[in-house]
Amino acid sequence: MAAALVLAQLRAQMALPGHARSPSLGLLYITDHYAGEARDILGHLADELREVTDWVGTVGIGVAASGVEYFDEPALCVMLCDLGPHSYRVFSGVAPLSATGRSDGFEAHTALVHADGRTPDLAELIAEIADRTSSGYLFGGLSASRGPSVQFASGSAGHLRGQGASGGVFHGGLSGVAFGPDVGIVSRVTQGARPLAPAFIVTASEGNLVLAVDEQPALERVLDVLDISLERPQEAIERLRRTLVGLTLPEQVGILPGASAREQRGQFGPEVQVRHIIGLDPARHGVAIADEVPVGSRLALCERHVQAARADLVRICAEIREELEPRLHDASMGDARVLVNTPDPPVDATERIAGAVYVSCSGRGGPHFGAPSAELQIIRRALGDAPLAGFFAGGEIAHHHLYGYTGVLTVFTRSPD
């Protein structure tokens, strides 16, 4: 029934003037209620939409569509992309992206990536895929499922050699689609956590155990900022469960300007990766973080915050609009020279948006934004009624990093006339 409803909507849209008649690439996202039927769903859609030769996607706790989310309920969404065969390549574990990112005249510039969070050395694999693109930019997320963790990666005839009995449905590893340089995108990361105090500099660590910050014992500094004591263990545990850390690796420190100013305003930038506190070591005065923490990293205690998440999502939507309509933005700032040299009215940003993919953390979905679909409505108000598909993930991928409690909004652009 869900697949039939999706097909009816797609066919109605494809019959409208200006819509693609023969799209070749399909993005398919399902909630985990349908994970056990993943192969049947893909097979049915592929049979009904014969012109669509390639499929990619995965499973999430929820799925996102234009202006609406379906969270923790049976649902699926599909977006069809009208791209030439020279503009993209589907990849998976049995048909990996070329080590150089080039094959058969195709050059990988960016990539939409889906991954299983249980894959060994996942961070290194994500960085390796990024290295195989000329821009180094990835976007996507980790599958999220209480059942089978599936990915879709089905290519046109002869493309996925060795696919065998998988039927385009995979478990584990990474898969997705790489896009060539002719496929324009604008992408931003929105954070969902708010810093509680100025960041520390990690001055001693072993693996994921932070031993000292600002040359002082890490455990004591954390307890002091949170105003808790291990002499009241229940109170301390409850407070620590609500507390996360924003980690900025040494190679990122100082690269993006304004990080300290953003934190003073209660914001994080894309250089920050939010991680859990997973333990305390009173004997060594250390705090264990769910990631490797090199000496020289910046570490800020933070917490999830609805208003901060809403404000940051509005901010990245505004940034995307400004990037897509620079002439309109300059004119609004009173630049008369722009008006003199622009005989035609400035192009509105929404006219340049061909579609969008939004991957949000499953910890942000549902009631977190205060109302059903509130998160997707913010995007719709900013970007208009553009086609959008996505899912609520177990972790988000942007650049070559793995994030948590974030949203990654990627817009496919049309060239201005």
C-alpha cells in the first residue's frame, strides 16, 4: 500500500509540465518498520519504474519528505533524479568507487554516502571515500534500525559486477552514489547542542580518556563546570547523562574563524563533533569520551537544546539562500551598483533548487522540535516547496566526518539562466 501510494504520487508529478519524464536515479528511504521487506520494496519499485536504472538509499527510524516527517511509524519516501549516466556512479562493497574517483570518463566530485554504524574502522572508511572525490565532500548518514540495517545500492546493467544475490540490498559497510562536477550542490551542517561553558584545551589524554584540560585534572574541571560531586553519585549520574561534549580536533582548531564567538552565542560550527561521555576514571582523574581525543583538541561541555537547534537550522537555511541568490542578497544590502548592472530581476533562490536531501539525527526527530514535522517545516519555509527526501539516522556524515545530534542539509542546484 505504501509503495502504491508513492508510485501514484510520482506518476502524477511526472505528468505535470516541466517535470522529468525519464529520471534515471532513485533515492529510497524506508523506516525500520519495513526493513524486513526491503528487497521486495526495491524490486517492486524497480519493476514499476523501469526508466529508473539506479537506486540508492537506506533505513532510518524516520523518513523525511517535503515539509513532513514520518517518525517511528511505517513509511517510505522516494525522490527521482533526472541525471545523465555520465553524471553519477552508484557504489557499494561489491562495486567500490575507484581509488582515484575516475572510471569510464567519470570523475567523482561529491558523494551521498550511507553506512552501517557497526562497520569496523568506519571513520577511516569515510575518510577514504572522501579522498576518492575531487572536492573531498561527502553527505549522508548511518542506517538506523531496530531490525535489519539495510542499504540500497542497485546499478544499471553491468555496473554492479558481482552483485549476485544481493538484489541491490546490502547489510554492513558503505554504499551510495558519487556525483560528477556538473552536479551542483550546496550543503550545510546544523548542530543540535548548546555549549555550557568556554571550551577547554586537552593537554593530556590516552585514546578516548581525557586526563587533563588546560593543564588541570579533567575530571575535577568537568565536575566543577557541571556543579556536581561524586559524593552525590545519583545526582552526578543524572547530570552527566544529559551532558555531551563538543570535540574539535587539533587540525580543525583555528581553521574556521569565529569558533569562540559562536560558542559565546551558544552555537557550534561544523568543525565541532558532538560525542557522549561514556565513563569517569576517579583514580586517574579522567573522563572517557566516545571517540579518540588527541592532545591539542578543544573540548566543550554541551547539552541538547531545542531552541538552539531551531535557531541553527534557520541559520543554515539562510546561508544556503544567500549562496544561491547573491545578487538578491547584495541588492537587499543596498548595493546600487548591483541594481545598475543587473537588467533582469534577481533570481530567487527557490528557482535554483532542483531538490534536496536532509539527513537528521534520530535524536532530533519526533517531538524534539516541539511539534510534528516542525524541523521539516523550517526547511520548507526557507527553501520553498522543493522536492526533498531523507531519513533520521544513527549518525550524520558531512565533509569527511561523522557527526551526532546534527542535521545535514544538501541542496541540488540548477544553473542560473
